[in-house]
Amino acid sequence: MALRVSIHKKVFQFNFDARTSRGPMKNRTAWFIKLWNEFDSSTFGLGECAPLEGLSKETEAEMDSLLASLELKINNQAIELPSSGFSALSEINGFLLQYQLTSDVSSICFGMETALLDLANGGVRTLFKTDFLKGVPIPINGLIWIGGLDYMLQQIDIKIKDGFRCIKIKVGSLNFEKECDILQYIRRKYYREDIVVRLDANGAFKPDEAMFKLLDMSRFGIHSIEQPLKPGAKETELLCKQSPIPIAFDEELIGVNTTGERKRLLEKLRPAYIILKPSLHGGLFACQEWIALAEELKIGWWMTSALESSVGLNAIAQFTSTYSINLPQGLGTGQIYENNIESPLIVKKGQIYYNQLTNWDLSSIFPPEKESEEVNN
């Protein structure tokens, strides 16, 4: 079968003031890979490539040229589609390596994996045939974005009212005392409810103040804190051993691209958890390996989106559902864009569902006139 490829770019607008400790974000650019058989353009696989500027190894500025080069290499190449299911990722990884697609370009690996899995399963946005597609939900955390004190307290109240029992709060940007006030607010107002609180510092703590802050925050019963120090900080190993709050890694895993490197990092630092984003951590196949290594070392894990649109979020949710899920996942980002892609994904009462009665609407990626041009070509 000869494979055909096209690349489609779309800018997504945040529907709120999206801020992290790294600064504000107004929009997000994603590139979509469309794959189809040369004899059947109506059946196609779809994958999303959405690097995060400042975190991804590949920059937004080079994505157009990287994907144009990939299109030239792969277009009209003969390929045998992978078998459907979990084992297909190994087959896909072998195919990607033929075209020098490695974890150095994680978002592109993720987009290609997704598109190939989708095409292999009939081009209906199904990657893994799990119970998630039959309506079985995945528990998720409610993300609280950085803002003024009143704004963050309002977000917390809304999330808990909406049924979330696990809250993830971005910290490291406000005055530390104000952040402690937020934690105290949760524990005082919702003391009768079993609310799990996770923190995400995005590497904002300074090494000489991190332990003090962790000790102070620990009195609020914190489940975990993500990336308190910048990746590669020499103090991280000792902090993992001594922290009163379990430490989770996210940014620390970026650019760790071989099995040996991954195992050595986890064995040396021994975090309590790792948090995996396929767009940043090598794609789905690499996340599969990260999970296997973590479980071997008794390290907990959960999956998180990297602010992808519904297409990428759907892929991550389906991949996640192939595992036995013991912790809330970070998959609640489907409602953050004004112009997101309409999909069957629904967030309700702290869980994400796949509603089979709702159809995908991809018209914003593939306007009708462009579709007709492709068929004519």
C-alpha cells in the first residue's frame, strides 16, 4: 500500500488567561498529520503534533520545515499497516526509525503514531479498542491555573462543585504566603470532603528555598508536587529522598531518549511519581517504556495532556485506558480553547468520557474546498 501524507496547521485560542510559572499563553499552534491509502482518500488516520515552546526539543519555528521534510520522505512510500492494538506501537516505532524519527522530535513521533494507529483501525479516531470507547470513564484531576488569589479560589470552588475530587494547582508564580493561603482555604472549606491536592511548580523553586517551602506546604496534606526544581538540578536527588511531599517528575524526563538513560535516571533519583506527556516524552511507544521501567522500580505514574486539542487528547486517553488506572489522570484540558475541535470527549463529575453518540467535526482542519483539491490531486 502506498501511503499519502498531508500536513494541516491550526492555531487554537485559549478561552481564559492561561498562565504558568513560565509566563502567559494566548494561543497554541498544532500541526495535524493526515495519512491515507492512495486508493482511498476518504479513509484517513489523523495525528496531532503540538510542541510546547520552551519545553519541547523541537521549536514551533522549525515545525513547518520538519514536517515538510517528513512529507517528502514518506509520501507514496509502500507501507504495511501495523496490527491494531497495544503491540502495534513497537511496529510503528520500527517504521519511524527508518525515517530518523526519534524521541528528539517527540511531538512528531506522537502525531505519526496516532495517525498510523488511527488508519490501521479504519480511520474513525479509534486507536485502541478499550472500554473507554464504550463509555467507561477515566478519573481526572481538575487543573487550577495561576492567576490572582480571588481568581484561583474561584476556580477551585468551580472544580469541586463540578465533582472533581483531585485538584492540581500551579504554584511558583504568586507570593509563597498567598499560595499557602490557597491551600489553607481548601482544607478549611472542604474539610468534610476527601479532596486530593497536587501541586505543579514547573521548576520554579530555588534550591536553597525548596525544602523550606515543601515543609511548610506539607501541613496541608499534599499528595505530590511536580518538578519543584529545574531539570538537571544537582540538589534534586537529595530533595527526592528528604522531601515531606512526594516528588513527581515531568520536565526532568524531557530529552532522556534511550532505555538505558531512562532507567539510570529513575534508579538514581527515585521520584515517587513520573508524569508522562507523549508530546514531550518521546511519543506513545516511549511512554510505554517509561511506564514499564517505573512499575519495575515501584514508581507511580499518570498520563497528562500537553494542552493538545481534542485529537491529541483522544489519543492519550485511549492509550491510558489500556492500563489499569489507579490514580486520576491529567486529561481535563479539552475545554480550554475557544475553537477546539468538536469531539465525543466529555468531562463530567471529575471524569472524562467518550460519548459514542457524538460525531467528530474536523471541518476546521479540513475545509471542504481543500478536501476536494486533495481528491483531484
